[in-house]
Amino acid sequence: MISILRSPFLKPVLIALWSAFLFLPFKGPGAAAVLFVVLVVAIPSFKIMVRYLAPLLKNINTAEERVRLYLPSDSRFLFLFLLPVVAVPFFAEGYVIDVMIISGIYIILALGLNVVVGFTGLLNLGFVAYYAIGAYSFALLNTKLGMGFWSAMPFSVLITVLGGFLFAIPAVRLRGDYLALVTLGFGEIVRITLNNWDSFTKGPNGIPGIAPPTLFHITLSSLSSFYYLVLFFVVIATVVMRRVQVSKIGRAWIAIREDEIATAAMGINNTMYKLYSVAFGAFWAGLAGCLFAAKMQFISPESFTFMESVLILCMVIVGGLGSIAGVIAGALILVFLPEVLREVQLYRMLALGAGLVVLMIFRPQGLLGGKRVSTGS
């Protein structure tokens, strides 16, 4: 039985069968059967083709390494990916632009969580708490004190970082499941506090009337203008993350993830670097919270549930722990895929969950995760 399960012919059959099962409600049994046959033939054929093309792929990788000698920073290639992204508002509908804005906010969130989980190896199930603190602090500064976006955002981010740092002082001394439970409890405490503190946060009614950001006396209330605002912060977050990853602090985080005992023996203060990691991740969560509150112009505790933390963590895992490009890809996939499957409302979560299960079985390191993650490449 075990030899059958390890058979190289069984994996393509299982992938084809699972894909056909997911395809069944969309086009019926006939189309699902055709897809099954096509995948059963195509997957082994693709493997054979890759095997024969391996020498050519090796030459391509060698050429890529030679190019990197002259352009050592991946951020210099960023403009190549920005060109189509910048052009989105010129040809896309308002619905697509709105989804892209939400994707950008989730990218910033996932990059922040990637610092904690991917770089440092600290499992955080309550990351949405920092997201909520950033959003609510911005909303209260805006509605109660009349502060604008650019003046309220630094204070909101600072409050979020301070909250993350204070919570991390007792929490980072824990490991594994205990740390996960503590972070889960922290996320729920923040949500319940926001829900029950009626006199300050208006409880479940939320905070309406949040003013949109302005730039040079121009209100960024349209989808296109806000899209470029979010894109600006996504680019800043990506470049900063790349620089931090290859810095002294980033390498210390990765060393802690790999072996805490060895890093302590090398003279690295594990506790202090973990505090840096949590505070740095909270910084980006607070920034994302400000953007979310300014975009929606209304927030309530229902936007910051435990499932939001799970979704952000799934983005990091799907893309690849520690991989910046992978986290961006994971965020885009997990935001756009439910929208694509919106026509089958009851079925889309099943399809999404099944896809995650298949990914974790056949590529547990994530879409773009791998050996190069630990080197900062």
C-alpha cells in the first residue's frame, strides 16, 4: 500500500482528480472529465519536458547571475513590474480598482506579518490587533481632533508600534504553541475592547465620517487617486523590506528563526531582536490600518476578527515564509481568487480551502519560498 502511495504516477492522478472535482460545479461532469484526462496526460509530459530542458534552464540561471553582478539590487527591477500596475486605472473598471486597493492594503499587512513569522519565526495569530489599533487611532484622531491624514498617520503608527512593543515584552519569551495562544488572546482582547468601549470607540456601531486624505489641497476621494496612494506605500514597503532583509538586523532575525541557541551563543540578544521584529511588523500593520480607515471612511470591530489574522497568515504561507515576492503574490491570489469565484458564493470557500490543502501537500515551502529565502536573496 505504501509503495502505491509513493508511486510517481499517483501524484498526477490525484492532482487531476482534485482539479476535476473543483471544476465540476462550473461546467458539469463532461467538462470535468475532459479536464481530468488532459491533466493526467499534461502533468507527466510537463515533467519530462522540464527534465530535457534542464541544461537550457541552467544556462538561463547562469546568465541571470551575470546580470545581477551589474544590477545587484532586486529593487532596480521594480520599475518593470510597476509599469503595468501604474496603468491599471486607465483601462480597468471601478470594481477592479477597488479590489486592487484592498490587495495593496493586504500586501502591506502581509509584509509586516512576514517580518514576524517569515523572518523571525514567531507564530502570531493576533496580528489583526495591530491593524485595528492603527485604524482606530487614526479614526479617533481624525474625527475627534480634526487631524488630517498626513498629520494623524504618524501618531497612529507610533501608537501601534508602542502597543506592539509593550505587548511583545512578556510575549516574546514564549515559544511555539504558547506564543501562538498568547497572540490569539491579544487579538481577541483588542477586538472585544473596541466592541464594548462604547463611550470611546462607539462600540459595534463603529466610527463613521472619517475624512479622506488630501494632497496639495486635492482630496483623494476617487478610486484612481487612492489607488496611487496605496501603490506608493506598497512600493515603499517593498523596498524597505528588501533592504532590511539583507541588513544586520534582518540576518539576525533569520538566524533566530533557524536556531535560537546558536544565535545566543554568537552573542545576539534574542529577546531584543524579537522585540524589534514585533515592533517593525506592527509599524506596517498600523500604516495599513490608517489606509483602510481612510479608504472605507468607516470602521467597526467586525472588520478586525480572528479570521482576518488567519487570512493574512495564509497569504504569508501561500507565498512562502520569508519571501517578499512570494508574500506579494500570496496576497494578490487570496484577494482576487474569492472575487473570481464570487458567482459560486457557497462553493468558493471550499475551492479556496482545497487549493490551500493541495499547495501545502505538494509545495509546503510556498509558491516562491525556498532555500534562497534564508540568504536574503
